[in-house]
Amino acid sequence: MGAIRIHNVVKRYGKGPKANQVIHGVSADITDGEFIVIVGPSGCGKSTLLRMVAGLEEISEGEISIGGRVVNDVEPADRDIAMVFQNYALYPHMSVYDNMAYGLKIAKVPKAEIEARVQKAAKILEIGPFLQRTPRQLSGGQRQRVAMGRAIVRQPAAFLFDEPLSNLDAKLRAQTRLEIQKLHRELGVTSLFVTHDQVEAMTLAQRMIVMNAGRMEQIGTPEQVYGKPASSFVASFIGSPPMNLLTGQADGTRFAAGSGADATTLLLPAAAPRAGALVLGLRPEHVEIADDGLWPLQVETLEMLGAERLVHGRLGGALFTVRMDATLAPPQVGQAVRLRPAPGRLHWFDAGTGLRVGD
């Protein structure tokens, strides 16, 4: 069984008052067979958290268990996990077959079983024709499949992926994401996948952990995280383009966005959850340009993205983006337009803590 439990895990570098704490009490229960994506910006601690699960980093406080066994003091080789790295980490002088079989040979697995496992993994990953080639004779995508194959033959309790697609071009990344999804459906092995790419996180995850500055901001399904972000950070990080965020003062159905000369009073389709300093959030697809709109927008730039168009402008001194169907007539740069927010689609966050307010 590959269930993983992370309980109040802390990581510090150094000791005493000068210690640098990079992970702040992260907790998560990952069920057997679940695919979890850990996502966040560079330096947020996501790879450090993964390396603690793998045993490559010591845990300063807390507890990690795999398959019901506490592994805080267990060596990486004895944790029953297999890791796939960003840089493939293949032996350049060995064939694909030998790269995949090497760990099994060291573990003294019988020759016939090694052959069966390697051939099965090669079939799943469609790398059978390349088994006698060396890594330098393969493309980047093929090398990454070999790295995944080497993990598969181990038949571990859990797979740990550390930004495995970062070295691939955009088209190959999209293709490899589909292959990883298919692989998980076939094998059903618990997987932790680290990425800074929120598109990867949204498309791969059954549930996702959003990290920020060493803290877990939210854990949930992609639908939950996108539709009901727990903080203004999550709202701004998850989504492409990100959620529009306006800081201001709420009073019933009025919201004074911005401050000073740029302040603009917006009429709300529904009352704010409370009066006072708040951050109002609205996704670009949940607002439309309409003559009877409630909010003013000064159009600054347009982006054509095939089936859709992004309209960027200023509202209350803040940047604001509207997503519209590319078949509709776009506004002109410099034009003042009116916006109509979709009822029930406003998000509210505390201006101080950034935490979600209301439902």
C-alpha cells in the first residue's frame, strides 16, 4: 500500500536563532493510488518537501509515513519509492535496457523477472524499439520515458516526480503529460509530482497542493482550487491568465477600488461579505464587455490567442483582464468600455492576511 502521510513537517537549515526555516508545518494525507501535484513558484519549498518524502533531505520536525510505516529515519533505498528527476540521470555508457534493469540487478532480482519487467515497462511507454540504444541516441522525450521506465520496473509503493518535464519543449510537454496520465491509470501507483507550471498541475492532478514561501496555502481538486481559492495568492497563481484582484474598501454593494486619484467606486451585483478593507477577485472569463456594464475599463492592449482574445486595461488604477470570444468584435486600444461582472462569481479576500472571506 502506498498511502503517504505528511504530518506537521518542518525543515530548517542551520541551528539556533540563525536557522533558516524553509518548510513551515506542512500536513497532508495522500491516499493509496492518488496522484498529487505540488505546485508553486520557484523557491516555495515544493522540491524540498518532495526530497524529504524521498529521504534526500532530513526532517527537522514532524513525521512522514509511507504505507503506514514512519520513514523519518529510513534510508532512501529502503523507503519503497522511485524518483524521476528533471535531468533524467541516465548512465550514458549503458543501453536503455541496462539503464532500466540496473537497479533490479543490484537488488539481485532474477534475470527472467528483470527481462519481464523491462519488456512490460518498455511496452507501456512505447520504447521497445530503443532498448539497445544509448541515451545520446534518443530525443529528450524518449530519455524521459526511459527515466520513467526505470522507475516503473522497481514496482514501488510510490512515484516521486521532481519537475520531470521542465527540459522538454512545449509540444513535447503536452504529449508527455498525457502519457503520464495514461501511465497512472494503468499502474494506479501513488504519485507525488512537483512542478512550477500551474497548467501541468491543473491537467495532471487528482488533488493539488499549492505552496507559497514554505507553507501549504491550499489542498484540493483542481476544480476546488480554481473555483474557490483559499487565498489571494492561490487566486493569482492558479489560472492563466490569473484572477483579477482589486484592493479597496467595501461598503454594502459599493466597492472603492484603488486609492487617491486612481480610486474608482464600483457597484456590485451583490453585497460584499463585510465592510472594510478587502480584495475583490474576478476571473477574466467571468466578466464581459457590455454597454450597460457597471464598471469602467480603459483598454490598453489586446492579445489574440486563436479562439479567444484577452483585453487588458486599467480599472481603479489596477491592471484588469477580460477574456472574450475571438469571434466577437474587440474594443479599440485607448477606448473606454463598460464591464458587467457575472453574478455569484466575485471572490473576496482579507486585505491583510490574504485569506478568503465569506463562502
